[in-house]
Amino acid sequence: MNLLRLSSFATERDLRLAIIEAGRICYESGLMHANFGNISMRSGVDRLVITPSGLCKGRLDPEDLLVMDFEGAIIKANSSRKHHYSSEAALHLEVYKQRDDIRAVIHAHPISATALTVAGEKFPIDVLYEVMEGVGPVPVTQFSKPSPQENALAIKDLIRGHHGILIRNHGVITYGRDLEEALNYLEQIESVAKIMLMAKVFGKVNQLPGDITSDLLKINKKTG
């Protein structure tokens, strides 16, 4: 059973187990390090289950997770564990408020993708066929302070029409109809960033011809 492909009828317990599994995958594959990042899933119409602040996402228990409403209030938490949600929860909330079709959000600090923004580079849309057939264009935000208001404001105008956003000098946020889709987009973004890094080491980045790029972007827009 693939825990990451849950239907809209999944229970809260199912969501918790799926988030734990996604956290383990992200940690073991190097997409999340130490206690960085957050993972969430929509629960019903106006709630989400989300990872807590300050804990490694690869070593969580289902009981560690929090349930929040869309106003940012904690609905359910294990009182004995005294966990809090991160200021980065605002990123998740902004996506869910804007996109009714989204049921899962991942925010991570993968090394290569984050380094791309630190270097002032744009995400390359025209170097790999798979990018345009998959995650598609990935915008980069302006600089923002690490606060709930600034976090949400940084991505607010970029959410619609994209599957992921690079947050300048910070990390990445991806979202999808389930955790598998959100995780696939995250892996694709990091993979492209690694390839760009290696290509620059070898000396040259060759872009795809413009007509191919244009045709593939049209396909992405139809299927996205």
C-alpha cells in the first residue's frame, strides 16, 4: 500500500501515517536535514495535519503531529509532548487557502535547489524535457524575513499556475493533489538543480531549442 496516495476519504490517522512516511523519505534521500522543513495534508474542508517545529522530520511519531485550522489555531496536539508549529506553517496555509485542489504541501531546504537561489540563479525551464513535462516553471521569490506574515506574502502571488516555488535564500515549497505528487515535484526540482551544478562544473549549459521548449510547455499547461 502506498501511503502517499490517499483518497479524500482518508482518516486523520491515515494522514498522520502518510506524513510520517513522507518525512522519512525526505530525510533519507537528503531533501530534509536536521529539523528543517515541514510537511502537511489537508484534513476536511478547513483543517490540516502538520509536522511540528524543532523535530527531525525523519524521526517523527504520528502523535507528534499537530492539527490546525485555517486561521492558524491549534485544534489538536499531544499535551505531553508540548510541540509547537513553525512560522513556516503560514506557507502551507496560504497554499491551501488559494488552491482547493491541493491536499498536500512540502516545504524543504534541499541543498542544490537552495544553493541555486543563493547564487541568484533562476530555475532552468529549458534544459531537460522532463522538467516541462513534470514540474514545469518554478518561480523564485523576493527576499523575505522569516516571519509568518513575510513567509505567506513571499509566495502569495506565485502559487496559482505553478507546482512549486523556490524561496530565495531559504528553500522550496511544492504542493499537489496528494503527498506523492508534492514529493515528486520536490525531487524533480532538486534533481534539476544538481544537474545544473554539474553542468556548470563541466563548463557549459546547453538549452533546448526554443520550439521544443514552447511545445512542451503547452503540454504541461494542458496536463498540469
